Amino acid sequence: MKKYLMGIDVGGTAIKIGQFDLEGILINKWDIPTNKTDCGQHILPEIYEFLDSIVNLDEVKGIGFGVPGPVTNGVIKNGVNLGWDVLDVKGEFLSLLGNKEIIVKVSNDANVAAAGEVFHGAAKGYKNVCLFTIGTGVGGGIIIDGKLVDGYDGVGGEVGHMLVDHNRRFTCNCGKSGCLETVGSATGIVNLGKMYRAIDSSSKLNRYEKLSAKMVFDFAKKGDQAALKAIDEATNYLAYALSLVTLVINPEIFVIGGGVSYAGKFLLDKIESQYYQYVTPFITHAKFALAELGNEAGMYGAAYQVR
């Protein structure tokens, strides 16, 4: 008898695994390390071995995966954070399962995080949602009419690589310059913090050799001018990117997640206040919310795929 769904969020450092009942209620959760040796070839076998050790797989109805990279029909392309180039995640895992009758679904990690927020978080009850996950990079998850959007080549929601800084001051990990990730992520906030502190010798940011996004936020909240300029510029780029998404798909609600979202209302208010300059007169009121599930969103969303 089928009793369970498994939601698996594959990250560059750790793999989060959730066991859910068929109604989507979380029963158990685990973390295992991500073994990226040998170009990540041990990741899927180690997930299979762990699942086989904690649950009777004959009782599992479906297993959903969230993976960091563009996904098309279960195949990830450019999963560089895992050591993968192109990998048929669905096909490989079905092979590991053998003749077990288990549904396997695979999608981009930001998309499944968005689904998680729809399933059990800040966007519950909404059918048209866009999630921005702002951490080391910027990811996007899109839900339209209750369904995940991966796009034709799996790059639906890759908002972090929108060209927003037309001065192209910083180089992105993707090889381009001017991507949203270079000016709107935690990395981007540090980039801008360093730039503005070099101009303003009175900034307290100059007391520190290494900066973090949290540090820039903390000093901005205290009125440090260089830090404020960095945060205002970063949130302006985020607001601009949100406006571009609005004018294409017009979601009901934007959810802001990722590590930078812990800046809370200070971050959200700055994004929202700058957003309207780009969307007025078409949009005069929009819904914004902070993600509620934290780093569990991917597990929930991965399970949502197979529910």
C-alpha cells in the first residue's frame, strides 16, 4: 500500500530529505552531505541508499527532486554546483529504483521552493506566484495556474541572469557581466558595499576587511550612508527585475526568500517602494510576502510535484 511522498532538495553542501503523507503533511526530515567528488556521480546512488535505509520504498508513491540548474523533462543542464554537466536525473534514479512502481519528478530548486510556499507557506491559496530566492545568487520560481513553469529549455525562472546593470560593473559566475546576481544577491550587496565604502572614507564599512551582506544591512539600518546607498541600489535592481516579471506574467503575489530575506521588513519595504516606479500606471497595488518555510521550502515543493 502506498503511504508516503518523498521530497528531496539537492543543494551544493547538503541534501534535505522530507517524508510526507499523501496529504502533504511532513512526517520526518533528514539532512545528508552532498558528495560532489568524481563530478557528483555518487549523489544519486547515496540518496537512493539513504532512502532505502529509512523507509520501505514499496510504500512510497512518489519522489520529487529539486536540483540547482535548468531542468527539462527530468534532465538537468549545467548543474555546475553539483559537478554535473548534463544529467538525466529522472532516468538515473528510476534505474536505481529498478522495478519499483514509484513516480519520479525533477524540477529546478527555486521552482520547487516556490511550489513549497504555495503548498504550505506564504503563498498558500494563490495559483499565480513568483518566488525570488536571494542568497549567494538569485533564483526564481514561477507558478502559473498552480503549475510549475520550467520553460522549453528549463530556464524558466532564471531571473538571477537578467541583465539589469547596464554598466556591467561586475562579472557573474555564468560568465556574463551585469546580471542581477552581481548587484542584487548577497554577493551583489557585498560588491556594492565595497564600491561605496571606497568612495566614502567615513563609512564604518571601512573598518572591516571582509564584508557580508548582513553587515551591510546592519550598518544601513543604523544610517551608514555607504551601506544605505548599497542597499538602495541593490533593492532598486531587485524591484526592476520584479517589474519585468510583472509585465510578462503578472503574478498574484511575489514571495521573497533565501538568506537575504532574513533582513525582513526592511528589505521588503525597500523593494516594494521602488517597484511602483517601474509598473505604474498598470499596477498600483501588488502583494509582497516574505517566505515562511525557510530552507524547508524545497522539500515541500519537491513533494508537491508528485502530489
